[in-house]
Amino acid sequence: GPGSPRTMADPMEEEEVTDDEYRAALEALQSTISGKTRAAPKGPSDLTWEQQFDRLHLYLERLGMTESVNAMSYIHVAGTKGKGSTCAFVDACLRRSGTRTGLYTSPHLVDIRERYRIDGQPVSKTTFTRNFWWLHGKLRETCEADLGMPAYFRFLTLLGFRIFAERAVDAVVLEVGLGGRLDATNVIRSPAVCGVTSLGLDHVEVLGDTVGKIAREKAGIFKPRCPAITSPQVPEAMEALEQRAAEVDGCSLTTARPLREWRTLSGDPIRLGLAGKHQELNAALAIELMRTWTRRTSPVWGADAIARLDAGTLPETWATGLAETEWFGRAQVVPDDVEDLSWYLDGAHTEESMRHVAEWFCGRVDGDETDDGGGGGGFRVARVGSPRHRETRRAHQHGVQRRRRGVPRRRLLHRRRRVRDGGARRVGRVANRGGGGGGG
């Protein structure tokens, strides 16, 4: 049916790898972590970030991957907040429509294979390991002597291109790692459409200390004769995006229409699988990205979808995809039966994103004693400042160890990280206060 995974013969999966073989690949991958940041070169032998980026084209050429990489159809997404969520919405809707998707995101939460999803599922250990050793061996054979091995994120991006090409996906939903202009994902030459999510101050030591400078870096993914679509931005950011679009031949920049202006075929409200008011911006951008991708690529289901969209109605498969979207670590509620509490998880790295998740958190628990949605497990929640909360706090302060069923605890998780490309997100827990955000 629409959106169901299609089976394809995969020469890389003829024989499953062992756990030891998989671990060996992960250990070899660790050797590509340089520990360097995008700072200016410290010595005469150090390359600038621009020079390192330019080498990606040489890697592709020597690997014999240039043609296969540029033959794939891309939806390329940059931004400060909401990149991953937007990509997840796009992926879910396209899969529901019957399109075979490859989704590349970063960083991962638990397993490196989360970065590579085929039809919504992380690739198998066999797919990862076989393609890893192919790439590793080819790089050592053709590049190591004079170019050296690519650093961690660039290696992972090359690996993603290899996996998606081998699995013959119809569309690659490609999330920028950091910035845009010099990000490894920007090695692609002609995406079907580019998107920019909400912009703010992030990675200022690398991207610039103003929203305008950061917007300029993000807009580095704009390509000639490629439509670009943005979420609404503050004036300084929008001006920078418009200036960059004007400099790129045939690049049209438009702003995604609000989600409220779309309707469903049944007339029911549009439901989103990701919680939080801010997700409406991400979903609205996802719709416009898919609409443009559909116009430019003409999938078999495209004509009917475009007709509905032109009438202001979402295709039924897209409405279902938006409602079914999952993105772990984003507005996620996890029950803990052992501790008798609910964990509210989200991740952010900007002040505005933290406000978004605080609003989501308070909206879920404030005045709602039964939290029975989004995986909350039906736990009762004591609202901060309520009589139940004050009673619980007094009992704790007096050393009374009570575990009454009616007074569970709650925790809001946010993750902290310094280097986006350095592996899994580090997670800290914050009790009874907002601390994460609706980021990408």
C-alpha cells in the first residue's frame, strides 16, 4: 500500500554481519574524529574550512560516486531550529504517498544507524557495515596518500550518499549538519528544492555573531534554478536570505504559507504527530517543500496531489503522514514505571527553542492532572505551584519518604552539546522547569 516499504535486492546484504564485525566498523569510524572545530588554521599545514569543503568533490570523483550522487533527487534543509522535525514530516508524508525515501539526519541519539533511514527505518547493521568497509577501503586506496581521510561528519555524509545510491531511493531528505555553505551535505549540485527553517543565534563562533550573518551561511545551500522556501523569519534574517537568493541564478525564494490555511479532505483539523505549537511552522514548511518537489519530479501520484494542493486541500496521504510523524527526542513523553514518573524529553541549543519546549511542557501538565497522551502512560502530574505540588515538596523537605500513587514526579530532559558532529547527544535532566526546545 502507499508508504509501505518496498523490498529490493541488495547485494550488500547477501550475508548478515556479526555484532563483532559491526563493532569493528564503529571502532574504525572513531579514528576519523579529529577533535578540530571550524576555527581558523593554526599552522601552515592546516587547511581552511573552505579548502576542506572543496576536497569533498575530489573524494567523490576518486570514489567514482560523482554521477550517482548527483543523479539522486534531494530535498535539502538548513536552519537553526526545526531541521530534523521538518525532515521527519517530509519523510513520513512521502513514504505514505508511496515514495521510497532516504532520510539523512544528525546527530544520532543512541545508534549511528539512526542517521540513515530507508523508508523510515534505520539501515541494518549489515547495510551499514558492508558500505562502511567499502567506503573506508576505497578512501584508503585512492585518497589517503595525498588528501588524507575525510573527518568524521564528512565521512558519514559520504557514507550516506553511498547507502542511498545503492538502495536506489526515489528521494533523499537531507538535513544540513551545521551552517549550510560549507556543510558536507552541500556537495550536492542540484537539489529539487531547498528549505530554511526558523533562524536564530547558534554556533556563533563559526557562523557569525548576528542573525544576518548566520542566515547568509544557511542560505549557502541555495543553488541555481532551484526553488528555495523558508519559514517566516525576523527581518534581518529574511533580508540576508533574499540577498543571497538574488545572487544565485534562477533561485526563487518564497515563504511557506501558514498551516492554518490548509484544510483536510474530511474537513477535520490537521493533526501533527510532533507536539508543540512551534511544530506548525515546521509542518507548514514541509508541505511547501513536498509540493515543490512533487511539481519538479512528477511522481506517479503527483498529478492528483498537485490538484488537491492547488485547491487548498492536503492529499490524504500527507495528512496521515503529518499525524503519524515520530521524531524521538522531540517533545517526547516516556513513562518510567519503576520511578513512577513521566519523562518529558526534548533537545535545543538556543534560548528561543528553550521557550518553545517550556511552553509545550507547561501546556501538557498545567491544569491537566491526567497525562494520557504522547506516550505519557496515564500518569497523574502534580502541577508546579499547585496544592499537590506544594504538599509533595513539603514532604520531601521534611525528609518524609512517601511514594503515594497520586503524587508522581516529573522530569523534563534537554540535551547539551558543544560539537554537533561529535556523536550522540549528551543528555541532562532538569526537574520541574523548562530546559530544552523545539529545535532540529
